[in-house]
Amino acid sequence: MSPSGYADNFARAHLPPPEQWPEFLFDLPALHYPARLNCVAELLDAAVARGDGARTAVIGEHETLSYADLQARVDRIAHVLVDDMGLVTGNRVLLRGANNPSMAAALLAVLKAGCIAVPTMPLLRARELCTIIVKAQVDAVLCASSLRAELDGALEMAQGDHVPRRKLYFGDGGEGSMEALMARHDAPFQAAGSAADDVCLISFTSGTTGIPKGTMHFHRDVLAICDCFPVHTLQSKRDDIFIGTPPLAFTFGLGGLLLFPLRVGAAGVLLEKLTPEALLAGIEKYRATICFTAPTFYRQMAPLAAKYDLSSLGKTVSAGEALPLPTRDAWKAATGLDMIDGIGATEILHIFISAAGDAIRPGATGKPVPGYQACVLDADGRPAAPGVIGRLAVKGPTGCRYLADERQKAYVSGGWNLTGDAYEMDADGYFYYRSRTDDMIISAGYNIAGAEVEDVLLRHPAVAECGVVGRADEERGQVVEAHVVLKPGFEPSAATALELQNFVKGEIAPYKYPRSVNFTGSLPRTETGKLQRFKLRTQ
């Protein structure tokens, strides 16, 4: 690795040992980055320097920022981080906010200041936030004032561990807010002199055990995802207007709605209300040309599409879960657009297999995006022949480096990233999704660990035992299904099921709650007592 540009060595000290890293590929000339690199200097400062300052960069419900406006806001926040909060390079900053220009500017400012962004989804509860704060040893917090309650709860839970002493709230502009401190600064901010392989982003993803995994990404990784899929598959241009629903805390949303447009001088629309109707209305209002969302949204939007003027829309990208053929067909019938399917992973940062235009083959996810390689591994860990279902393995300019986590050894093998997906490759090199190879539940694009939901249910006084699995669902891909054994004195009923569902919603992010609750007298277990989830899935 290059000499770090950071004063705080936490991130490098907690990377997995190099022998556990995947093999990285930099075959494309565009991926040959200099040893010293700050990704925001390349994405934003370079755009203003080349004369794009007046072009629209981000569009929110209440404001639109040009590239020069966004640069000025990013610089003010960076000064607040360094001059007012006293942060040094390499410190971790937890970010919490809806998709809007303020959240986007705050995230970019953290990276420009040479700190490490730890974005968190607005739906996360205190318990989940606490785990992230402690694992990433967060030094400071930038949080939307509307999301303060769960954060305050998380900070209380973290007492005795590493609790960030510095926190600022934004969105209300009151005394002591981030906006009030920003008003004191109007000087440009010189981007931190970070190394290309300094960590700039720790994105947390669910583990099958429910314990989140922090995926660590470098400054060069942020540019690499912009220089692969958007350039070669999406073929985005500077006049494009990107729109979609993934939160900026998801790498799917961070890339598709902020990083990709900035890289080509385009604009990104950031919607705070994430519903099918709001997305369709946004496409019409802002004349969006490229849309990013999950198959669930496309399924829900297809019957509504005729009510909106979608004539500006040229490309629609689906990722986050498998794209069913009926959804692809319904969207094509409603809009005339062929869906660009894709698979990405938080560990690999963004989409690495996809197809667009004439290369689309319905039913297939696509082929490896230029810059990446992929294969299907058989039961012996060898590349399989066409037609064989096995484990999807990927390598490219980005890849898995977990934050101090033994699960690194399971995700990386022989230089390949193993995504946890079962795929089949045909003779033409197209990849077809078949299933998950682990116990992860993917519902409406969200990754949900059944073990985490089980842990919450077991805290309810009525629950003796439980098992949580994913059940196939036409609307959401999968839904969370809980099989529950009640304690004596509690009766199985619709009211009890509703009580358990509401209990889960109050403890962890609401999208994780079991939409189906089945009461049973016992759970299938092995002779050693291990829960047999596969039997629950086949009941």
C-alpha cells in the first residue's frame, strides 16, 4: 500500500491481512489512478475547474445546486469538520439523513476533509446504530435533526464503549446547528492529501447472523465504480438527469444518484419521499433520463406509468434483488423500455454484471461489466462449465475488505469475491441468477438477516422459540416469514401475530418485520439442536 495521508491510522490497522484480500484488476487504462488521490477533488473540484460550475449538480425538493454551489457547500462543511469540530484525517464520521442536497454535501465534505464516511439508513433503530458506532469507533456524527431520536438512543446504549463526543444536527438551521457553523466559513477548502488506497467509506451490510459487516472502500474505489458500469454499460452522458429511490446510505444509491452523475458532469435528483408514485412524479417533473430502483418499485410503477409523462426517460436500471421476467415484461409493456438489470454488492461497491441495449438477454442478469471478471464455481471451488449452477465469484478493481471481521475468510477465496449468490452461466457468457447460497433474505431490495429478526422476537415475553426465513413473493421477491412457538399461556391468533410484528418494528428497522407469522408447536432441528431453516422454507 502507498504511504497513508491520514493522521488517524484506525482504518488501515483494521483492514484484513493482505493475504485475505481478493485479487484486484486494473486492466482498463481509466483505472490507473495516481498514488495520491482525493475522490471528491476529482468528482467535484475538477468539474468546476473545467468550467462546469454553472451546470446543475443536485436537485432536491426545496433547492437545486449547481456544481459551484455544491462545491461551496461542501467546503463550508469541511471547514466545520476540521476547524470547529477538530477532526483529523482518518477520523470516522457517521452520517444520517434522507436523500437531499444537504445529506449529499455532508457526505462529500467528509471525504474531501480526508475523514471516513459511515453512512446509515434513516430507517435504522437505536440498537442497530449503536452496533455501527461501536464497531467503526465513530469519532463524530452529522445527523438530520428529524432523525435525532434514534441516534440519541444509540449514543446512550454505547455508553462505556467508544462514544463520539462531537455531533452536529442539520436541517433546522437553529443555533448550534451545522448550518449555523457553516455560515462562519466562506473560504475554499483544500482537499486532504489522501492516498488512493486510503479508506474513505465504511458501508455496513447485514450479515446472515444479524451482526453487521463494515465494508471498507478506498478513494480509488469510488472513482473505479464511476469508470466501469456507467461508462461501458450505462453509457451515461453529461446531459443525463439521474433519479431513483435507493438511500444514499446504500452503495446502490450513492453511486447511481450522486457519484455517477458527478463523474460525467450530469445531475442527480434526490427524492426524500420514496414511493412509486413519488418516483413517477419526479421523473415527469424533472425530466429524468436515467432511473435507478429495485424490481419491487418497477412492479408497482408499471400499472401507474400511463398516468405520467415519462417521455424523457431513456434508461432504467434494476438491482438490489433478482429481476423477474414478468416485471421486465410489464415495465416494457408500460414504457417501451428494456430494463438494464444488474447485480452489485456492498462488498464490491456497485454493479459488476449487467447488460444494456442490444446486449440484453431477458432472464439473464448480463455479462461482467468491463473491468470485472466473473465465473461460477462448482462444489470443489473450480470454475464450472456452462449450464452448471454454482457459487458466483467476481473480481475487479473493487472488492471485499471487511472491518476487523472473521467473515472475510468466507467471502474471499482464491482471489475471488464470493457474493452468496447461486448462478448459472450459459455458453455465450451470460449469467443467470438461481438463488441465494446463504440464509440472507432479500425483500424489495433490502438485505435482511433472519437471525437478527429471531433475536428480536425472542425478547418478546410470548415467544419460546422462533425461526425466520424468506418466503418467495411475487410482489417483493421474498418476504420475511417467522415460525413461532409460543410460551404456555399465550394463544396463537391474528392479534398475537400483529403484536409480534409491531414489536419487531419498534426494535429494528421496520422493513425487517415478519410480514408472515406462522404459529407452530415445534421447530425442525437436527439431533444436535441446530435449527433446520431449509425445512421451514419448504413447509
